[in-house]
Amino acid sequence: MTGTAAAVRPTPLAAAAAQLRQHLRRRWLVQPIGTAEDRRNRRGGGAPRVVTLGDATAPALADPDRRAATVHLTAATVLIGPVSAHRHEGWGGAMVGGAAGRPCGHCLAIRWQRLRSRSQRDALEVGDQTTAVGPWPQLTAYQLDAVWELYRASHTGPPLPPPPSWDRHSTPLPRVSQLDLASLRVRTYPLLAEPCCPSCTRQRPDIPDPLVLAHQPRPKPRPDTYRLRTPDDYPLPAAALVNPVCGALGAGTALTITSPTTAPVTGSVFIRGYGGLLDVSWSGQSSGYHASRALAYLEGLERYAGTHRRRSVPPVIAAYADLGPDALHPDRCGRHPDEVYDTDPILRRFDPQRPIPWVWGQNLHTGRPVLVPRRLCFYSSPAAGDTFVLSSSSGCATGSCLAEAVLFGLLELIERDAFLLAWYGNLILPRIDLDTCPPVVRALVDRAELQGYRLYAFDNRIDLDVPVVTSLAVRHDGGPGLLSFAAAAHLDPRQAVTGALAEALTYIPHQPTTVRRRRAELERMADDYTLVRRLPDHSALFGLPRMAVHAESYLDDRSALPIEHLFAGYRPPGTPDLRDDLRRVLDLLDARGLEAIVVDQTTPEQEAVGLRSVCTIVPGLLPIDFGWIRQRAPHLPRLRTAPATAGLAAAVLTDTDLRRVPHPFP
């Protein structure tokens, strides 16, 4: 196409937009839409505002034309909207839950661009302006008329009924209709406001926000229930969360109908971070697709909240040296040896004199506000010079209230800490007799057996009296995909066992295929651990049969003990108020000299449906990292002291006691 482009002067998308703009203005003058009062009340007024999408990045600053736009021309489609589902609520959109706001044309541009392909997003966001490679065809008369008729139908008369596939929570949302210019097919999608839109949101300064956890009772449905609401209780606008035009979480979901162990529903979206565009996946894994879909949306919202701050609140930019005692020094969460910073292409030493972004959190023991490096709590936010660690979603959690989210965030941190203590400390953990567990465990074991795996579970408590269970699936025939680890922490030991085994079942179907596909690469990793660089490498490596020699502390022929015996001295809180459960965990941490910090990640989209998301941080617990040279845990004092404190080692561990092998955490 290069020769054609050179011979014929390209007509850019803007020229087609001008053609469409002129046509709509003529039709408007001949046949204005609505009453005079309606036209005066419409945001922007006058004829339809036409803008282009995809020829340049969505503006980072306020853009009045983009905000008022209701016709958006792309290379293959025309988008009409946002249009209110309820005409009486005014031009451009309806209030959604009082929190998410009314979307504008700029909101649509941001959400549309976020769903484009990797190559298109890179061209728009970090490359030069896009370049036309051929003549742009003029819009035909029937295409122009189709745009006008769709615009007129969207803005006059009674609202068009929503598609039957929409859920009832998406029905009242503002809408965007897509006209395919090749087929003239029309499809309509709901739109949520973009909380960081520069045109329709107002920035507010970042100041300490008191997070009140203790004053309001949080009654539980039952003493042994720690989630106050079920996934189905949240009014999730599924059609607005996932659609190919403006989905907040992604363009679509996939059902793995061939999975033999669970009913997975998965989705993904490209998120820009310090390393470019990262494919961030989210999923739900339950025994039925309806339940899995709800779990997938909740996890997608949690990823959405944790990757970037989704509120129009600029961070505090300052050097640690200028902040004083109200700031968390990142070295308290672990640092890498100097040689890692000297050789790693991404990691940079923390410089207390260099200004970096900070956000406000709260010390959960004292209630004092704490400034936290943004790198530690919004894990994809890029900023020059702040990649002193590469943080992850560990410690991020979602619940129906702050107390619930904080509780499950802390449980996740305790789970990862315990797993790493046992792995790197080469500890011998008590094995749990699964026949003494609830009947649901037997069903999980049988399902694994049908896939050729045997399940094991271990009491992985170290020095914190919170049930942590590590599970291990072992392939009977010794073939590829041999080992698959997982873990779970819960205040009820039986639920911890069930959670760890259920987690293992989600990985079993993929391990053999992954190992066969990556066999040569994984063999090189087994010879040279520095080649273990990404999250998937850790679990895949232990699918190699030769790696079983490094997991002997889990594979020996020890006796299994009844769960009642192992947890005989443990008593679940069993109180009617979730705050008591949270206080118990905080007291356990405090007894070990550990302080918990929370940062509220909640997005307006979550707040509108009754969700809260947080990032919990406990400096001193072993942090989980991915990539062998990027491990902080082997260099922290807790790895050597905690096993001795718990009575699992005769003395403080030395370097020779440690298992110097990449962890297999998935």
C-alpha cells in the first residue's frame, strides 16, 4: 500500500469528519431535533458536535469540544452518544448511583481508546501522530443519512429499549450506539463515566482521609461467615463493565467450556505501566458459569482499582527527605541487593532526595495518616525513578466495607508471607488428612483424581496464629505438569483448606499443556534460575519433573494428621461483628512488632455499587516477588528468625539452611 499512498495524497480522518459535520449541520437546520427548550438545555447546544477517534490520542487536558461531542467518527464506525436513557434527566447522561457521575464525550474517547489493540495504543499514546497510508474514502450518501437517522432516533421520541442481553443494572445508564460503516449494523452499549476525565471531573488535592473502621458495627450473617454480602448481592452493571466499545474492564469475556475442574470466566485489558502495556487478566473460577462471571467482574474491578488511581486526585510529589515521620520509607518493605540494582534494566535504587509520587494511607493500629510511595499501592502507575521495587496486587482486596476489604487484604499478605517462609526456609510442614475435612473437600479431591492428580494440604502457619494452608497437586504418572502449588489463608481452618485446594484445581488443567509448550525454555530456566523473570515462570518451572527434587520437603512419606488435631488449640473468633475478626488479626501482627497500613483504592464505579477496595501493607512481612533476581524475601531478617520463633527450627536459620530455588507460587 506504500506505493498507492505515495501516488495519491491521503485524505486524513479529519476530512471525513468535516464532511460528516457539514451533512449533519444541514440536516439539523432543515429538521431540528426536539423543542426549543430541549435544544437550549442540551450541553453544548446547536447542531451535533462531531469529533474523530483513533487518529490522535485522547486529550490529556480539558477539551470543551470533546466533552460536548455526541458524534464520534472512527476508521470503521460512527459512535452516537452518550445519550441519557431517561430524557428528563437532561442531555448527555443520567446520574449513576450518585457517585459515578454523568459521562461526557471525552469519557467515551478515553474508554474507547483503552480497548484498542496493543499496536494502536502504542502508536497513539507513546509514538508519533498516526499516519494515513492510503486515500480515505469519502462517506457515501447512504452512510451520511444513516448517521443522521441514528442520531435523530437516539435524541427524539421515547428512549429506545435496551438490547435483551443487557442486565437490569445497565439499563438506566447512558448509552452509546455504534454504526458500522460497512454493514450499517447498529449496536448499543451502556457507558460509565470515566473518573479521571479531564473535561468533566474536578481535581481535588490529596489530603489525609480518615478511614473509620471501628465506630460502625459490621454484623455478619453468621459467626462463621466473613463475607457480609455474596457476589450476586452487588448491582454490577455487567454490560457497561464489559463491551467492545466502552467497557470499563475490557472488551469481552471468555468461557472455558472444556475445563474439567472449574467453570472459568476470564477477561483482560491492556494497562499502561512502567514497562509499557501490560495485559492484565481477571477471572472467576467456580463450579458454575453464573457464579464465575460475578467473581470475574469483582476481580476485574479490583485489578482496575489497584493498577492506577481512578480518582481525579493528583499524588503528593515530594522527596522522602522532605516528608519527615509521616512517610513510609520503602526499604521497610524490603530492598534488593546493590548488585541487582546495578544489573536490572528496570529497577532503580530508592533515593530519599528524589521527588516521587506519594498517596495518603492510614496506620491501622494508631489511626495516624501515613504517606505511602505510590509504587507500593498502585502497582502499574509509572513515574520516573520510582521503580525501587516492582510491586504486585499482593495485599489488595475488595469487600462490602472497608473492614471486610482490609481483613481479606491482611489475610492475603499473611498467606504469602507464610508460604515464602516455608519455601525458602525449607521447613517441614504438618500434612493434613483430607479425609477428616468437610465433604466439599472430598469432591475437590475426586475431581483432581479424575485429572490424574493427587491433592495434598499442609498446615502452613508459622508465627502468626492465622490458618494458612498450602496445597500441592502431584501428577500420578510423573509426566509434564508434575507439581502445582497454591495457598489460602482464612480465619476458619476448614475454609482455608477448601480455598487452597480449590485454587490448585484452577491450575491443574493448564500445567501439562504449559510445560509441553514451553519445555525447552523451562529446561533452560532449570539450569539457570536468572532466566525465571515473569510471574508465570515460577509455577510453570515446577511442572518440569526434574524440579521435584527441590520440593522433597513437601513430597516425603510423612503421616497425615486429622484437621481437628492440628488445629486443636485454635479457636476461630466466632463473633457476630466483623470488626472483632479484624481486631484479632491486627493484635496478632502487633504482638510480633508488625504494623499494618491501608490505602483506600476504591473507584467511583465500585462505590456506586457498594464495594470498597484497599491495598494493605505490613512492613516486615516477607513480600512476594516474581523473577529470581528480584526476590526481596531471601534478604529480610524475618526469613531467618520467624521459624525459630515459631519453634519450627532449632535456631535462627543461616544461609546454608535456605532453599535457594525460585518459589513455585502461582
